[in-house]
Amino acid sequence: IITSSIGMDDADIESVYVRVEHRRKGIAYELLNKIERELVSHEIKKVLLEVRESNISARALYSKKGYADIFVRKKYYHDGENAVVMVKELSE
């Protein structure tokens, strides 16, 4: 499952979820490919997302897909963990 919200010229990826038994099979990578193509078709130029600082595997995936860290939101999550905000410029 992947969800996003679209603004004027940018979008936020709100969640990416793959069931535990299906992880590490490239599904999240393909979900990101699909949503990025869809966003480009809507003339979206930039995508942002937040990810838990401790979620090393998700951060590695996003980096592999071209997302870059832009800042940290301190104590963003209800348990006090920081969120890393990442961005990717989309091209056609």
C-alpha cells in the first residue's frame, strides 16, 4: 500500500507499507516507481516524505530511489523519535 497527497506542484508520500511476509522482494521499490510515474503524469515536480530516523532499511530504499535527506524533525513521532524529511525532484 502506498498513499500520497498532491499539492500545487509537489506531493507528499504519506505511507508505504508492505506486509512482513512480502518484504525484501522489491515491492516497495515498484510501488515507488508507480506512484512517481503517476505524479509525473500530473505534472508534479517534487516529492517529500518523512521516515523514522531508526528505519534504516526504508531510508536506504529511499536513497536508492534518489531521495535525499533535507532536515530532521525532532521528536516528530508520538514516542519521541525524530523524523527524517527526504525529497526527490521528479523528471519526465
